[in-house]
Amino acid sequence: MLYYFLSILALLCWSGSDLFSKMGTRERDKNSHWKVVFFVGLVMGIHFFITLIGGAIIDNTVGVDGVHKIVASLFYTDFKLIDFVNYLPVAALYILAMVLGYVGLRYIELSISSPICNSSGALAFLLCLVFGIFSTQDITTTTIVGIVMITVGILALGFVEQREDEEIKQARQERANRKYTKSILAFLLPISYLVIDAFGTVGDEYIFANSDITDYAANSAFELTFFILAVFAFVWLKFVKKDTVFKGNRNLLWGGLCETVGQVFYMAVMFSDFSAGMVIISAYCAISVLWSRIFLKEKMSWKHYAAIALVIAGIVVLG
């Protein structure tokens, strides 16, 4: 029951991160994505230093096996500097994907971008097969069905988005008080996230198979990398672009908090034997679509929702 609850919390946090990041992004603000990067990296950096201190205390007292997995995911790491170096290529791929996703928030509805971005697991599985990380014995009927559903759903979503009547598109965007241009670039941004994030997952699998890095250390290396990028984002915004960083960006701070806390809950579930937790968490984009309908007033056509539902169902099947 505990890990079911944590799975729900991870789902709510990550969908909340989508929502708050979208709410804090302004279409005309060319620096919006850097502001999202700053706040996400800031919160991740704080958590990194907390786990660094907590890890030293735990290792010198009861040891990681002597604390609950939830406590460990919150306060523990066995991170070493060499882990940062080894994990840097993978962290860079993940972060590049996220930055492109943040850029896309200015150009496309969250209802469309979130399901596409969250479909990277299907491509990651195929890439792992191609690179020999997984064997054909890992392929099941369920896996094939899930991948086909996601692929068809994304293709259908792109087709519907590009063929939609411009007047109908403008009318529904006016109801949401947002205006997006119809362009291939807008749709390619979440697709780029999907592809790059999938390669990040492949890198993850390779590193874990060929090194002794732990999940704790890998997560800390990712957080440290993001924190370094956040420092760069702050300098870029404050001293180069002469833009405000903290003023009027409360939603982005909440987005960063949700992203990091969701990662903590995800790790706690991942370390448990509650396999259904991954299925629950993988459906967070469905909640993102719900939030976008309630809070952002995004209203898609039934064709959009049919394609989105197919993608989400495929993600759950794969999960």
C-alpha cells in the first residue's frame, strides 16, 4: 500500500511539473526555457547537496541497508566525482531532451507534447535491441502491442495536428487564451525530446551493464549536471540577457520542486518490488492532459483525444 501511494505521488508530481512549467512559460518570452532550466536545476542541486551530506552520515552510522528505501531516496547517495565524469554523456542527453521539451512549451499545447515526450520508452526499447543491450527474448506480445499503439498514436496525432482547419485551431486556442503557430518545428520539438531521451535511456542501460555505478550515484550525477547548467542559466539570464530570474516566476519554482520530488518518489518505487508502480507512474502524461484541460483550458478535438488516448494506453501497456 505504501509504494502504491508513492507511485501516485510520483505521478502527481511529474504531471504537476508539466503543468507548472507550462503555466510559467510565456509564448513571447524567448528566455522561458532557460528560466525553467534554472529552477529545475536549482532544486535538483539543493537535493544533491542534501544527499551528499546525508550519504556521509548514513555511511558512517547505520549504512544504507539500515535505513528505509524512502529515507535512502530522500537523503542518501554514494556518489563519487568519477561517477559525474562517467555519467556525464548520459546526463547530457537527458538534459538536452528536457531543454528541448521546455522550448516546445512555447509552441505547442501540453495536451499534445506531454504524451509524445513520455513515449520515449518505446523507442528506447527498440534501440536497446538494435545495439544488443536487450535480446529478442525480451520481446513479448505485450511489448509489440504497446510499441505499435504508441507509434500509430503519435503518427495520428501529427496528422490530425497538421490537417486541422486553421479557423477551428484558432478558436480553441483563443478559449485557452494562448496562440500557437501551425508548424512542423512545433511538432518536431517533442519528437526531438522523444528521440534524444530514448538514446539517454540506452546510455543508462549501457553504463549500468558495464560499470559499478549505483542508481543513487547516477541520480546524483544527473542532479549535479543539471545544477551546473542552472548556474550557467542564471549567469546567462542575469548578466547577458539582463532578464529577471526570480520575479514573477513562482510557477517555475513549483515546477522544479515537482520534478525533483517526483524523481525521489520514483526512485523509492523503483527500489521496491512493487512492479505495478512503474505502470502507474508511466501514465503521468494522462494526468498532464487532464490538468491542461482543467487549468489551461486546452480543448482538443475528438480526433486529438483519440490519438492521445492511444499513445497513453500504449505507454501503460509497456509500463
